[in-house]
Amino acid sequence: MRGVALSTALATAAGLLFSAWLVFRRIRIRFRRPADPRQVKAHGALLVAFSLPTMLEPAFWQAAQIATTRIIAAVGEDELAARMYTLSITNMIGMVSSALSQGLQIAVGHLVGAGDLDRIRRISRATRLGGIAAAFVLALAAALSSHWIMDGFTDSPEVAEAGRLLLWCGLLYLPASSLIMTTASSLRAVGQVNYPALTGILVLWGVFIPLAYVLSLPLGLAILGVMIAMAVDENLRALLLMVRWRYISAPQRAGRLVKEPKEVPSVSV
């Protein structure tokens, strides 16, 4: 445990130092105090409006992971160990979707400023499809290699069997998780910050946690019940986000999504 804690702290510190180098040395961003104190209040209110929902969603997600761990622990120690091992694999698969979603958010933000709705729709659709395909292929590769992967983690047949089941279950929710990340990034880039956060919190605690408990313990499906609940949660959130994106990005509502860039008046010489 000490080794895990120390490695996590060192990795976080290294990431912080790299980010500081990137901001101050590579991009050369300089921070200065606003001349007018009223700007501090205006900028602070804007930051809170955008950052508070994105701060609350991860907090509720972490709390849900604690509740999920408690449910799996009640199922059995072997299932809990298998869950911890397979998280190492599924988290690496999720990093691909996370990278795509961050790049998409930057690109869509630029295109919103340019008023190019057609390119926003095209790049969002292409990134979503690419993320889903990548997540499915990687999840399938992990499932097909589940015997080799679990043999590298444990010598326990019970833990290995539960881990193989969890890796195959990744096919049910990892593509939907990629769709959630990319669609939520598109929504945030166009100013729709509250909807992804509220959807994540409500579905996570209103659907996933109760369903995971009922399926795994009272109905006796054990770890499979948790995975079914996770698949329902991820796919439902992906559906709700996609419905929202299609609604706000429809051509008849383009004026609300992006503003036409102002034309620079020509000067005759």
C-alpha cells in the first residue's frame, strides 16, 4: 500500500511539473492581475459557472465507485480482487477515448468561434465513430487475451475466472463509455456544461447504484449483476447525451449553437 501511494504521489507530481513547463515555458502564458477589480468578480463568476458542474460530476463518480466497491466486496473477495485487476486494463482502454474527447473539445471550441457548424458536426461524428471502434477493438482484444492477462495477475482460479468474465463484459460498456466522453466534450465545447454533468450524476445514482445492488445481491447475479448495471448506465447516458447533441446541433437551431463570424469590411485602395 505504501508503494502504491508513493508511486501515485510521484506520478501526480511529475504530471504537475510537466503541465507547469508546458504552460510557462512551451506556450509561454503569462498571468497578470486585472486592472479593474470588477473584472475579477466577472471572470470568477464565469469560471464557477463552467467549472462547478465539471467538478461535481467527478466527485459523485468517485463516490459511486466507493459504493460499487462496497457492493462487490459484499459479493466476495475473489470478485473484488478481479475487479481491481481488470480496472488496470479497462482504464488503459478508456485513456484512448479520453484523449480523443479532449482533442475534440479543443477542435470544436475553435470551430464554434469560426461559426462553422458543418465542420463541427462532421468532426464530432467522425471522432465518435472512431472512439467507439477503438474501444470495441481494444475491449475485444482484452477479452480474447483474458486467460493470458489474468494469469499474469493471479494464481487463484476463482479470481482468474471472475476477471475473464469482467473483461468480456467490457464489450457491453466500453464503447458506450467512449461515446459518452466524446459527446460530452462536444456539448461542453458549445457551452452545454450543465447537461452532461446532471445526466451523469442522476443516471449514476438513480439507475446504476440501485440496479447494481439489486442484481448482484438480492437477485444473486453477483459480479455479473454489477456489470449488467454498468452496461445499462453507460448506454443510457450515451443515449441521453446523443439525443441532446442531435437536438442542439440540428440545422434549424444552428443560430443558437454558433454565431456567424463578422465579416471584415474590405478597404479599397
